[in-house]
Amino acid sequence: MHAWAATQTQCGQTRWAVYMTADRQWFVDIYERHYDAVLRYAWRRVGPDDAADVVAETFTIAWRRLRDVPEDMPLPWLYGVARNLIANRRRKDRRRGVPDAFDAGVYLVEPDHAEALGRRDAALAALHDLSDDDREIVRLIAWEGLTTAETAVVLGCSAAAATVRLHRARRRIEKLMSAKLEEVAS
């Protein structure tokens, strides 16, 4: 993938240069394969207004750090970059006193169905009530379709830790959803 070679300058000094063709093609492949997934990831977390900016920054970082992108799992690495960018934006906004315009990620891709509105609202309310860490792991597994190993890469933890976090988050969201559905029923 990454083709590096030593070249000689006219003065006879060795200089490391990149054969950009292979790297450029690999980056284009990553971009074409994963752009839509990274856009959906960002859109669900920051809404449509900021999602394109997050994606652009994510792929800019990927290009600059191309040698750091794992060949076997580039998508979780890209999600990790996007996650950090979103966290940085939120911290910056909080310091400036800007309210969080997009709270808990309520932009869903699928259309509303009348019979599912109550359950969807309960699920969104339960998701909103989870901690940020629990909410993120549930989203990565349920919305982004990642495995626990891929989720571990995004979160920067071991696969075993991701499995435990997911189990605990699922228990919490099930409990919260049950309570929300009972509220709706009464």
C-alpha cells in the first residue's frame, strides 16, 4: 500500500520520498468506500448542518496521517477520528456558551411509521437518558453496524472492555425503554 523509497538529490544527499500514486489510490479507495458511512455517522451525531464539515475534516486528517490508517480496519479508525472531532467541537461550543443544538442524535435515516412512533419515541428518550459513553457504544453497534472489535478501535479500548460496556449499556437502555413505554401506556 504505502510505497516509500529513498531518492538522491542533485547534491548526493538521501531524501525520503513517497511514491504518491499508490498512496493516492489507496486514499481514494478508502474515501469512495467509506464516505457515506462516515457522513451518516456524523449526521446522526451533529445533524445535517455540521456533518459535511466533520466528514471533510475526518478525511483531511486521514490523508495527512495515511500511514496511521489501519489497512485491515480503516472505517473504525475514521469513526474514531470523527468522534474526536465532534467531541472537540462540543467542548469548544460549551466554552463559548453555545447551547448544544443537536442533543442525543435524533436525526434518523428511516421514515416514520405511525405504528412505531411510540416505540421510537421511547427508544430515543431512553437513548437520550444514557450517559455519553453508553449512548456512543449503542450507536456504534446498532446504527453503524460495527462489531465489538471494530467498536473497540473507535473507542480506544480492548474488545473485552467494549463487550462489557455494550452489555451494561444494553441493560440500561432496556430498563429505560421499559420505563418510558410504561409512561406512555399509562
